[in-house]
Amino acid sequence: MENIKGDSIRPNIIRNYKERFEHNIKKCIGNMILSEVKPMHCQNVLNQMKDDYKSSTIYQTRITLYCMFSDAVENDVINKNPVTKGIKHNIGKEPKKVMSM
């Protein structure tokens, strides 16, 4: 990520992308060849998170997946981004509502 984006990306975003990759993406598709990853594999990453993570974290993981594959397309590593509009991210636990006083 740092090699591709350089200083144009904030440190917090890089940290978040790394965390999402290490904690959620790597175990599902980390050993796959990039060109073999299909939308169903990307959806599976998110589906495996639904019982343990809030929908906002799942959404962040979808963004991470999309950016990873978008950069791979941009650098001619793969032809097409497998993270399509059909990938559902609004799954998972609902965020807790905070009562204001």
C-alpha cells in the first residue's frame, strides 16, 4: 500500500487496511492467486465476519478489499476487480445506539 499510494494516504488508513487484511482477509483469500479470486470469495470474507463484527467494520473490510484489487487492476496484475456492487456489506451486528442526555 505504501509503495503504491506513497504519502497520499493517511497513516490511519494504512493502519486500518493492514488490520483488516491481517484479521479478516488473509485467512480467507490470503493464499489464493489474485487472478483466481472471484466475487464469491470476497463475499465469503465478509460473511465470515457477520457474527463477530459490526456492520461498519465489515464495510471497512469491503473498502479494503476493493482498494487492494483496484490497485492490482491499475498495475496490470489482474484484469478485473472482483469486488463488485453485488458484494453485500450491510451484514453483521448493528452498532449500539448511544443515548444522549
